[in-house]
Amino acid sequence: MRTLVVSDLHLGARTGVDLLRRPAARAALLERVDGADRLVLLGDTLELRHGPVREALAAARPVLEAVDRPGAKRVDDDVGAALRGAA
């Protein structure tokens, strides 16, 4: 099983410094995701210092949807539910 571990994405930064807004960076990540059996988003996935959680989630949604795969098991579904409740 191939595992891809990605950290410090800081998705949703109001300053626009999150690299995955750039098409070339996003394409590079998606290429690697396609070659992995499992994706681990390890720490600082969302940038929560710049505003409300709902804004960070909205800005991060295109990237998170792009890395989603049909039938993927979401280990942290409870965390996602908690975040939606906080938004």
C-alpha cells in the first residue's frame, strides 16, 4: 500500500499564499494522489488564523474535492462533522 503524507497546506489563507490555489501546484499534488492508495493530511491543512472556520473551509473546498476519490474511506469523518457544526 502506497501512502502519501502531505502537511502544512494552510488552505484558505486570506493572503492567498496557500500554494494549491496555483494550478501547477495543484496538478502536481493530484498526480501524486493518483499514484497513492492512501492520503494522509497531516497538520495545518486549513489556515484558521485568518478568519472563521467556514471561510477557510469554503476556500479549501476545491482542493479537498479534487483529492477526494470515489469510495474513499474517511478516517476522520467525526472531525469533519465537528468542523461543520462549528462553521
